[in-house]
Amino acid sequence: MLDTLLPILIFSALALAAVGAVRRVRLWRQGRSSPVPLIRGLAAMPRRYLVDLHHIVARDKTMSNTHVATAGGFVLAAVLAIVVHGLGLAEGVLGWLLLAASATMFAGSLFVARRRRNPPARLSKGPWMRLPKSLMAFSLGIFVVTLPAVGVLPAGGWLVALVLAAVVAWGLAELVFGMTWGGPMKHAFAGALHLAFHRRPERFSDKRGGEGRSTGLKALDLEDDQAPLGVETPADFTWNQLLGFDACVQCGRCEAACPAFAAGQPLNPKKLIQDMVVGMAGGSDARYAGSPYPGKPVGEHAGEPHGPIVARPSAQAQGRTALVDAETLWSCTTCRACVEECPMMIEHVDAIVDMRRFLTLEHGNTPNKGAEVLDNLIATDNPGGFDPGSRLNWAADLDLPLMADKREAEVLLWLGDGVFDMRNQRTLRALVKVLRAADVDFAVLGAEERDSGDVARRLGDEATFQSLARRNIATLAPYRFTHIVTCDPHSFHVLKNEYGELGGNYEVFHHSTYLHRLIEAGRLNLKAMKASSVTYHDPCYLGRYNGEYQAPREVLKALGVELKEMARSGYRSRCCGGGGGAPITDVPGKQRIPDMRMNDVRETGAELVAVGCPQCTAMLEGVVAEERAEVKDIAELVADALVENAAPGGAGNRPRRDTEEVAL
Amino acid sequence: MSDIVRRDPRREWIARNRLHPEHLAVRVDPHGTASPSEWPGPNGLTRRNPRAVGFIGPNGIKRIDRSGAQQAATQSGGRQAQPKDTRRRVDIDAPDFLVAVVPDMPGGRLSSHDRDLLGMARQLADADPERPGAVLAVVFVEPREAAFDEAGIDRLLSLGGAGEDGGGDARFDGYAPEARVAALQAVERELAPRHWLLPDSALGGADLGRRLAVRLGERPATQVWQIEADAVSETDWRCIARGAAGGTDMTRPLPRVAMALAECAEPVSETRHAARPVELTQGPPQVLARIEDLGAVAVDPAGVALGEAEFILSAGNGVKDWEAYHRAARILGATEGASRVAVDDGFMPRDRQVGATGTWVTARVYVAVGISGAIQHLQGIQSCEKVVAINLDGGCDMVKRADLAVIGDAGEILAALVAMVERYREQQQENRDAA
Amino acid sequence: MPHDVATPAETELNVAVLVSVGRHPLTARARRADQDARAVEMALTLPDADVRLIHAGRHDDDSDSALRGYLGMGLASIGLLEQPSGADVVPALAAVLRDASPQLVLTGARAETGEGSGLLPYLLADWLGWPIVTGLAAVESVEHGMATVLQALPRGQRRRLRVRLPAIATVESSAPAARQSAFGPARRGGFDPETRDGVRDDALSEWHVQPARKRPKRLKIVKAASARDRFKAAAAKAQGGGGQVLEGATPEQGAEAIFKLLEEEGVVRRS
């Protein structure tokens, strides 16, 4: 009797799954087209899954083993079950293999069940709570029905058969056609295809051991006046972005990493991705079973594939909401902590910036100081609205060599908008002092330099970004230099990773990398820093965006510093709250992100926190607290440690101005 | 007190005669004045008694103050009691021409802008001593302070204020540009001034002057900040005026109607003028007003945009009792501001944040309560005229920046200040009731 | 804005906004003029208003981007009266306004380029015979051919005026700030060209125009009777070189010192 029931069950489940798959694919196909190499992508999928994805999952060893057992057992068991029970080929080793596979899967599902007993807050509940039971039903059911097939047990009566069939049916429902009909197992189906058709194939490592990285935002085509400016409706995402949202497994690692969520700002990356899934299919977020956006109850927002994601201000005034509130999107600091943590390799930041682009370019609704900053960038090429001719005023006494005079230099020193900030001027002075001490042939652009466009781009103003970038590229074109050095990781990232698409390809170094090289080459004569306990804060745009975790630490080591690492450092470093225009859009939360970061610093007991970013310096120094750790840029620390008269350059006798009192 | 030194021959004689019984008493004070250390001798030479110089200091030692402070103090009651008004009196009987000035007179007083403008009018009127012009002031408000003569006004046409003499007119009160322009046109018809000068001040002369120029069919010069004699020009004068929102300077012949910026000329200080009243024979014409002034709207100072506010009471980390702070702001009539910390901690809304990252303010008086003065905050208050700091920490940067700093508990000081203002208001009220 | 209350649109208010090409004070780049943009903002926030933008002047690459700044505030088009450089645009504008017959004309108080005398609205008002109101802060209501408006006085004070329509009103920087100009609508918006003959402004070309000089700071002239007073005035410490610090005073003494300063500065109201 089971022999007849099982094939029917298996094949009807497969047929239903196929129908579901077609429906799911049609949901994704609502998105805009995005050419992807289909065959090559599918071919690369196993490697992407087994290497890149597993690499991230393996950060949690227990979960990784659980997943290997459950998922590996399931895939094997499912295939074998089709062969053994569906096609009735139970001979020989196949049945035994199926037994082994389902037993492994059962073992894995026990771990899944254990995790679900006291799940951490970041995990979604709802249907996910029944998943371990379904897994057990499937594995146990298959195991038991296979026993007669290999001849261990005799086939039971029809009652036993019916019960077993029901258990297997439950398992099949969840694990096979639930996969394409929106159950928790959807992540396997969508995730596999998402890996195959990922919009950033460069992200994945290759066989030659190259570490994949792709963090630059993709440019909008502004020449084509029919092309939409950003994303207004869920259907405005590209189809593989929609596919990516569908791959979310709701593990909540992004939520745990998100600084805005921790600060009580109305953003939760997991919820955001789930909202996009809701919007893609149409409906309300009432069935979402995870943590909400802080301060925003679930069930008040709804959307549809071709409806707006964010309500217009006029509709908001009437109390109408759409899928997501604008302040959710503006809370993001673009720190990429969520992307870094996501085991499904979903691109949250891309999605957020896509939606911001529409808010800025079409709604004209960049909140708080956003509009003013963008106007300033358009009119004066810097966010503060300062006279562009006064860019070099801070260095009047330094006599910096200008590129316009020299035309050629080994290093082009990109100063960034920190030139207008009194605090950052101290860092720049220190950096200039170090470069001179190492006798580096460098030059600056002076008044020719413009904002790199980072802030404009993160605020969604692609038009201003491209205008600034193209003009900067044109400014750089006639000059000859081997590389650009900058002490601003944001400029660094944009120059290195985002100008290429517009025709500007340069070798760019963050100053910590360059200082590390100088030290390695023995061009700097350093004395050990006076002993004080030091910790290092990784800037997001240097670390997660560009993978530079080592050089700053090496520089600090060369200064004789023994670092007291924070609990969250390296790729898990917590944002200072200064990225993505977050200080400009300034969405209120329960606490401030920099305060949380300075608490991290305090926990290490360090008296000094070394940084490598003007934005981080400003944010961390803005923390008002008793006994706050001192904040110093790496360049300042190196400049302080220079052994002056032994320096090979003639810069030893330059007046030390970096500790000068700043007076108004 | 008279400045004339009265000599007393008898006392002088006694002073010379050492044998006179009253000699000693007279020596000490030969003229009966309070200046015993110096006196004019009989031959006209000044005589000094060095022993009479100086005073006994607090610890019993004689001190001689040569800074003059003491002398100035002793002189105050003495001969040079009042600085004499040395200003030349000018009364032009038959002026060759008129320079009409329409001062704003906010609050019934000549503003410094008005005085500067009158100084410029004097330049025009006095250029040729052979043929002097007279400065005619057309005043639409009831003057509170009669300082017209000092400001350089020869003729005064007073149209404002519903005076008993019937010369005044309530039509000009408030915002009545149409009636005012009609009156100025009547002046033009009767007195035909050679020049019309108005202050280029928002809602005052700027509005009225442009209306007048258009009515007279003249192309006015606006935002004038300097005039110079220029023989080539038709009017013998040329002016430099700001154009393109302050971006350019335009040098052009001075037209009949000009609106000048503040500090366009030095105000009159060395002459006093007659300020003779004149009247229009026909009186200003009646016009159909198409603009009706419904009066001032009560504006809650707390709601005034920070950038516009003139008196800001700003709160920082040091404020503990927020209720008392809000009450103080209400009673003082001050606009509320805040430091970043106070905003971040949720005590104040974000739009109240003062500083480089908040609003740059231009208040006349900025009172910083419990704000230590981070550099971003100090940048935001750069253009405030007077800064008052109330702070517990006497060494903080805000105290260094402040024109007046009071070190102490902010709550107590605010409470005392509030009590003081309330008392002051009561007194004002009583005075008014008594009057 | 609390104007979402559904009022029956009895009469649609016809508003024309005159816009010019502005110039950034630091970089001299063409932009939407600040005051004109505020006038557009005010028009856009009027309930049931049909807003029409009119620009008279040259139309080239530079001014195109600036004018698109207005379109980016959410307008479909700008009426464009193309005029040669250095033309007197008053006759042309007056003719257009007479044909369009709006009830309310809003514009910035003065232009950011050219003479910038702020005379244009007055001339138009004179040509058309309409009243003119300056320094508008808000339009409160429009009914029965009368508009009730708030006029901005210095330091955040307001005055309520009633003006008979049609009227011209100018807007200064005390009016609410203009909304952000968005790239998309700016790119999509168009220009409705209209031709009127320009009148050359001859006088302007005869004037000598140069970049603004810094005005000399007025020196404090001390007229003192004695040499000592003059010396004292000359040797006096510059202001702001450190204020008075009251330390260890009772709260009452401190409050008194503050009160004295407040009274001197005249910021304490008498009642």
C-alpha cells in the first residue's frame, strides 16, 4: 500500500513544487531586467554555496554543523527518496544510503529543535517554529518507510501505512512544495538561485584563491531620461534583487549587527528585506514574526508590487502609510554590517540606496539637513557650503606643493572635505609632517579638489555624485601620479571603487596602508609611543568596504602599541554613526550610535582610541562622557612618534602646530 | 556751576601774609574750593602744595594717583561740571534747494541708519557754502525724542501722530504705504525737493522709497553706500550702489531718489540745526487704501525661528530643572535654544539646536545656561552681539567667550532673574497706572 | 500644513510666480534665486491654487540649469519670455501678466544678478495698477477678492494685512524656506516660450559695474575735550577681549548683572 501511496505523494509534491516555482519565478520577473549569465551562474552556484556562503555560516560553528547535517542530509534524502520510493528502485545500496541520509538529517533537525527551544530575539518566530518538527517528520518518515524497502522491517498494516504516509506527506509539504509556496524552506530554493544569479558576481571568491569583494554602488544611467531614478515600487528593483530578498532566511544576524537597530532608530534590516518580500507579493506585514522596526508596530504597513514603497509627504500628512516609512531608509549608516553578516549574501545597502535615490531624485525629500547639504554640494562642491577657494587656507603656512604647478608627483594627496574642519586639519597637518619626514614626493590639488561625492551618493543624489565625480576625474586627468593617498576612507572608497564606472581608475591608498608601506620600507624613523592603553576603531569604509583591517594594526604595532581589541572589531566593527549621511538626516533613536561605540571603547579600558577616518573622529569626539577615551588619528600618532632629527627628510625643523590650541 | 574763577583779593592777601591769624586756614583752601593742592599764585603762577596731593590708602600709606582718575573724580563736582555744548548752531533762512529725507524712526526715535542718512543729506545740502540747501525731514510717526536739531534737520514736516493741533494724522500709522506715498507726492508738488533720500531698510524706507520713485517716474539708486561730488554728472553727484544681491558695486550718477544703506555717511555731530516746522498748505490727500493693516500678530517668542530670534535663552547639559528653564524663557520673553547634548538627550527638539551642526544664530543677546561651549556651538554663536554665560565651571570655553559670565548654580540664578523681571514689570505697571 | 481639510474648491486661485536666475554668493554659479524659490514654495502651499511660473530673460545653458531648479520643486513647466541680455523686462512682463490676469503675483524682493534694485515688482504694480505688499511671510486666506496675509517684521515679528486682489506680493528670506529641488521633475519639466519685444535698458550699460568692494568698517570717532580722554579712548581695550566674570557672587547679584545687560540691550519687554 505504501508502495502505491509514496510515489503518488512524492510526485504530486514535486508537481506542486513545480507549479509553485513557476509562480515564484513570475513574482521575481516583475522586477526590471538585469542581464545575468544563466548557465555560468548555475555552474558557479555549488562553489558559491559551499565556499562563500559556508564561510559566513561557519562563523557560528554549531549552526554551521547543524546546517551541514540537516541540509546535506535533506538534499541527499530527497534525491534518494525520489529514486527509491518514487521510482521504486530500492535495490542494493541506495536504500541504505537513504537511511543514512535521513538519519543524518534527523540528527541535524534535533539541533535545529534545540535552538528553537529558547530562540534569541533576532530569530523570527511564526512558521519558523514548526520547521524543526517538519524536518523531523520528513527525516523520520522517510527513515521508517525506507526500512521495509531495504527489508529490515516487514511492511505494516494499512493503518501504519496511512500514518506513515501522513507523516511523510507533512514532511514533503513543508520541505518540497513549501519551498516554492513561501514556507520557511523558500530560502533553499530562492537562495540557490540567488547565489547563481547574484547581481554582484564579483563578490564571490574564485578558484585561484582570490578574495571576492564588490562594495561600490552601481551607477544610475542618467543619460537615458526614460530610465527610472531609483526604486519607487517593489517592481522597480531588478529581478535578481527581488530574488535575493526572497532568499532571506530570517536568521536576524543583520539585525544583531545593525547599529541603527541597536540605537533604537526605526530600522531593522531583516524586517526591511521581509517588507520587500511582502511588497513583491502584495499584502500587509501583519504576518511578519520577527522584531519590528523599533517604535513601529507590525501590521500598519502594506504594499503591492506596483504600489509605492514610501508614501509621498502629502499622503503621509493624511496619515497614510505605504510599505516602509522614509525614516526607516534614512536611518541606515551604510556601514554594511548587515551585508557582511548575511549568510544569504543579500545586498541590503544597495536596496536602501536604490530607494533613497527615488526619495531624493523624484520626491525631493531628503530629510533634515539633507537638502541643504546637497544644495551646498551643487553650489560650492563641499557639503558645508564653504568657499571652494578657501580649501587650502588651513595650510597657508605649510607651503603644500600644488599639482597645478608640479603636474607630476609620486603621490597625490587627496585631502577631502576635512580641510574645512578644525579637528581634521590637525590630522592633515600630522599626515603632511609624516610624508615630509619620509621624503615622499607628493602634491595636492588645492582649490581644484572637490567633494568626492560620497555623501551625495549615499543620500541618493546620484546626479550630484556623478557631476562631482566626472569633474574630479577631469581634474585628475592631466596630472601624472602613481597613486592617490587620502586619510578619508569615504573618499578612498569612492575614488577606488566607484569612479571606475565613470572612467576614473586609480590606485588609491588609505593613509594607514601607505604609512604601513613607508614603515616597512624603513622610510620613517619612529620611537615607541608612550605607553598608554590603546584600542583601534575600524572605519566601515576602510574595513568592511575595502578589507583593510591589517595595515592600521601593523602601524600601531610599529609604534610599540599593544592593542586592546574591542569585542566588536575587524569585520564586526560597530559603526561610529557617521556614514551614509546619517548625521545629516539625523533620525532620532533611543540612544546615539557614537555613544554606544565609546561604550565599547570603555569596556576595553583603553585610554586612547586610534581611528583612521575624519568622520569617526568627529563622531567619537562628539561623545560627551566623563573620562572619555582620547580620540586620535593614526597619522597623529605616527607624527608624534617621529624621531625628528634622524628623519631622512628635511622636515624635522618644521614647527609643530598639531597640538596648537584651537581658538575662535 | 559757573566756570568763571572768582577771585577773592582778601583771601589772597591773607594767603600771602604768613602772619595773618587766618593764614593757615586760607593756605589750605585759598579759594574755598575743594582743590587744596593747587592754586594760582598772586603773580599768575600756579602754586602747588605737594603735601596736599594724594590720599591715604587703605593700609595707612599715602598714595598718589597719577592716572588722573582721582582728578577726574574730584573735578566732576568742580569747575568743569558740564561739557559745554560747543556745537555750531546753523539756521538756514533761505535755502537754495531742499534735500528731503524720510527717516524710518522706529519707535519714534531716529535710528542710527536715519542719522547716517541725514549725514549724507547734509553732504548734499552743504556742498556749496554759497548756495546752501536745507535738509527737510518728513516724519510720519509721533516723535518720542526731539533730537532733530542734533541730527542735522533744518526743516521738519511732521505728519504723524494724531496730535491735538490737527497737524497729525492717524492714517499714517502702522503699515500705510499708500497714504504715505500720497503724502510724499504732495510734498513733491509743494516743496519740490532736489533730492529724496530714504533708508534702504526692509519694510521702512526700502518699500516707501521704491513706491515713491515709481510714482515720481524716477529710476532710483538703491543700496547706495557712498556719494561723491562729480562734476560730469547731471546732478553733480555720483553714487556707489550695491547690485546683484551685494555682489557688485555700481558707480552711477546720483538720481533724484536714492535709498542708502546704513553707514552711508557719518552722522552729524558738530552742528545743531533749526529743525523749523513746516506745514503743507493743502494737507496730504485722501487715498483709497487697498492695503489694510490689521495690526501686529502676537508671536510666541518660543516659536520664533532660531535664526531670526534676537534674544535667546539657550540650555545645555548644566540645566537640571527643565520646567524652571521653560518658565524662565517664557517670562523673559526669550526664544529657546539648546546645545547638542540637550537635544541628544531628548530635552529639547532638534530644531532648537544652536551651533555649526544646528542653527547659526544672530541674536542680540545670547544667554547660555549650563553650556560649556564646544567648538561647534561657539561657531554657531559667532555673530551674537552679547553673550551671557551662566555656568558652574568658571574655566569653560563659554565663560571665556562671554561678555558677562556668572559662575553659580544655573537654577538659582535663573530663579533670581525671573523674580527680578517680574518685579520690574510690576513697577512699570504701577508707574503707568500712576501716570 | 493643515490644509488637507476637504474644502470645496469654490474658486481656484490663479497665482503667478515671477522667477529669475540666481547666483550663489560664494561661487557665482547660477542657481534658483533664494527669494524667488521661497515665493514658489509659498505659492505651492496655497490650497487650491493654480500656480504658473514666469521667467523673463535669457535662456542658455547656464540659466537652463537654474530654471530647472524651480521645475524640480514639482512644476510641469515655466512660462519663458525670452529677452536679450540687459533688457528691461518690465513692459514684456506687464503685458504677459495683463493677459494671464492672475489674482496674485508672487516674487522675490530682489534679483541676485544685474542691478538687483528690487524695483521690478513696484514697476509692475504701477503698470498694472495693482497694490503691492512686501515681506510676505504667509498667505492666511483668500476670499471675496481679498487676501489676508502675514507680513514679516524683523526678529520674527508678524503683522496681519488685508489686501485687495489682484495684487503683487514680494517674498524675502523671512518666508518659509523653499522645498528641495528634485532632479527627476527638474529634468522632465519644460518651458512654454512666449515672445514679447524687449526694451533695451540703456542706462544700465552706462554705469560702471565692478565686483563689490569690502566696505570700510566705520571707525569709532571719539570727540573728546581733553588729551587724556582721547588717549583713553585710543588705548581702550578692543571689545570682546574677555568679558566680565562674576565669581562667588550670590545668585541675586548675578541675576542683577544679567538683568542690567538685558535692559541695556533692550530685550526685556516692559509688560
